[in-house]
Amino acid sequence: MIKFIQFLLSIKPISRKWELCPLLLLMINFSAFAQKEPFSTIEKRISADLQTGVNDAFLAKRIIRDLAKLKADGSWTDINYADVQYDPLKRIKEMATAYIRPSNKLYGNQEIYVAIT
């Protein structure tokens, strides 16, 4: 990283308007680096929150039941989509939880991955 900074500072501008180009490149580089940390922290917290109090056996049984009702277009046969009180996102959340939990028998399951993406 230090060599990169030294390189940026050594660039000679072609004209006055390009004088700040090395500084801009440096700022963009640090900005991209700085953004990874908060998103990584948020991602870890969401993952931990999803996995709190999960019963793997119950979750797997429910997901297998729900997968049988999932149609090719991504809708479920047992959900009335005209009713605004339905909660299909809960099913997606449960599938995502099982997919990321190493202790769940559906961990990393390709069918689950296809269903949630």
C-alpha cells in the first residue's frame, strides 16, 4: 500500500486540471477499502441474528415442506398473493438461515440456493 501511495504522489500532472488526479485515485482507493469493514461487520451481525435460537431439525423439516410447494416461477402454491397479510419472506429467511448454518442438514444445499436467488 505504501508503494502505491508513493507511486501516486510521484505522478507528474500533464496539465493543471490533472494535478489532483493522484489525490483523487488515493481517495477512491481508501474509500473502497474503508467500506469493506462496516459491511463485513453488518453481514456478521445479520448472520448471527439469523442463527439465534434456531432448531435445525424443525427448520429443515419446514423448508422441505415449503420447497415442495415452490413453483418454477418462484411463487408458492399455498399462498394467496391477493391477500396483503401473507408473509412469504419468512420462508425465504428460513431458507437463507438453513443455507448458511453448518449444523443444518440443508447447509449449502443447491436447491435452497436456487430457491432464494
